[in-house]
Amino acid sequence: MVKLKYKKMKLYDVYPLFDINIVKGKGCHVWDEKGDEYLDLYGGHAVISIGHAHPHYVEMISNQVAQLGFYSNSVINKLQQELADRLGELSGYDDYQFFLINSGAEANENALKLASFYNGRTRVLVQEKAFHGRTSLAVEATHNPKIIAPINANGHVTYLPMNDLPAWEAELAKGDVCAVMIECIQGVGGIRLVTPEFMKGLRELCDKYDTVLICDEIQCGYGRSGKFFAHQHTDVRPDIITVAKGIGNGFPMGGVLISPKFTPVYGQLGTTFGGNHLACAAAIAVLDVMKQEGLVENAAKVGAYLMEELKKFPQIKEVRGQGLMIGMEFEEPIKDIRRKLLFEKKVFTGVSGTNVIRLLPPLCLSMEEAEEFLKRFKEVL
Ligand SMILES: Cc1ncc(COP(=O)(O)O)c(C=O)c1O
């Protein structure tokens, strides 16, 4: 194709950017345009689950787009069923129903909508420091006033302290709560874990007061915690589970797993792009690789090793997490450590607030790559 010249158009400047242009990825490594190689302990914000450019993933998407990229949800798409079958088996939720959309926020919007259709109520309880997305009700359910626009502040949501069951009971007992939405491991909130006792109590209370229990597994789910879902570290089964991020390994998509107690109604939910052929091919490839390469088990093993080693660093105040979702809290702001890691040691990491470094690597991180990270990390401390 001939290269044409265009006038400049400004990008809407909402992201503070690192001056790095990533152009290539393979497994747990990425390369910038100058050819510098980086170890990826961030997975592009917990999105890269099976590793960058996995050959099976590349093949599945390439073949699918050459065959058919998209057709609408008005005709049968057998790939959706193939995906649901795999997901049901790997997650242990084969008795649930699956609805596909395009992002995490959209998954949560649909989950809350389903809950409200179910019990006719409008109040939602979430944890303090919760992050559930940036759209309408998802952003209202996010505990950050800076990103809630006046048009989103509609008084539906109450924020409650994590693991403080009496506080949740006091609200639930009012009998008007539509849904409780929980991150079993808070991501943006700083890698904080619910206790199994809290989840058990919450399940009982939701049953008692006919409130829908939703687990937002968008960041902590899909194998990241060392079990398929983070709530599976407790004995509780939620009524609705939302997924996104790792489901497509970079292909933008989200999903909602819905208990059999919800009866689908034609037209009640819908989407143009959700569950399209290309997205399904990507998500099927992800689950194939997760199963064949034992990535959930790998996340548990390598994550446990990393946490054990990180706990030996006296500079770190606290190490929290499960599997390959790890937070390291420092007494002081971590901005400098993170910059040094990135620019001097070529390691991508994430952050929560000012004092927590967040690790969210691809689930295929090997023991050798974990060792390499620990070595480079030690050098910057
Ligand atoms: C727990 C959680 N829920 C929801 C979202 C929103 O997902 P998305 O950015 O795909 O809309 C995120 C994104 O970071 C998240 O971490």
C-alpha cells in the first residue's frame, strides 16, 4: 500500500505515559522500537494471561479472521458454545449460563442490571477502595470520587470496610439491597484479600435477604490467583461472576457467568460486538493453552515462590497476594523504585496508590524468569 501523509490530530491526553514504544512481545518479554528487551511482570495490566504472541493464539486468530471476523448475534455462532463449554469445565461452573460482551466495565454493568431485573431493587454494596470500571453504574460502584462524574453519582452505592461482616449485615438487613459486588483480591485497591469467613457470612446474608452476590473476577480471576477464580479460595459460589482482561489475552472482551436461578429473557441483554467470531477464537485459544500448559497450577507454584522470596526483603513492609497477583507495600512512595526497575533494569511492574508495587505477570512466568526478576529487583532496592 502507498504511504499517505496526514495532518496531525491530537490524542485526548488522559494517560500519563512512559516514554517507551512497545512494538513486540513473546511470552513474558516485550521489546521497544529501539530493540531493548523488557521482562513483563505487569502483563499490560493483568491482560496477558497465556503470554505475548503464543503460537496457538496467533494461529487461531489468523485463521479465524481469514475465514470470518464478524457476524451479528442474530445468527448461530458455534464458537460461543465451544468457548462456554471450555470455560464451564475449566472453571467448575458448567451449570451456569454465559453472556459475552466487550470489557470489564460492561461485564459489571450487565451483572448489576441482571441483579436489578431479578429482585427489582436499586441499591448496591461494594468494598471501600473498590474498582469496578469507568462506565455508568460500574464507576459509581468504584470508590474513587475523582472519576465519578456528577451524572454518575446517583446514590445507588454504599462503600463498606472490607471483611467487616457486621457493617455489611447492617445494610443488608434493611432488605433493599439489590446486589453486593466483591473483588476477592482487590487489584487497584492495593492487593487486599477477603477472608473465607467474611465470604461465607456474606453468602448467608445474601441468601437471607434475597440480595444477588456478584464476584468481580476481572483482575483476580481467570487463573491469576492460582485457582481458576479467586473466590474459589473460599467455599462460596456467587450468583454472578464477571470476567474480562485475561479472557482474550489482549483481545478486548468480557463475560458474565450467570447462575441457573436467572431465567434469560429475549432482548433483555444485548450487544453488537460481544462474542463475535474473532473474539471467541481468541478466548478459545486462551483456554486451550491454559489447560494444555497447566497455567493455573503454574500461577500457584511460581506465585508462591515469588511471595516467599519477596517476604525476605527487609525493605518491604508487607507482601500480599495469591498466585501471580502480588502486592508489595513499602513505607515510602515506590515511584523511584518502579522507574529504576523500568528504565535501568528493564522490568515492567504496576502500582496501586503511592506505596504498593503490583505484580501481574503473564501466567506462564517461569521459575527462571521469577529468579531473574528477583535479581533485578534486589539491585534497585
Ligand atoms: C476488578 C476490576 N473490575 C473492572 C475493571 C474494568 O475493566 P475494563 O477496563 O475492561 O472496563 C477493572 C480494570 O482494571 C478491574 O480491575
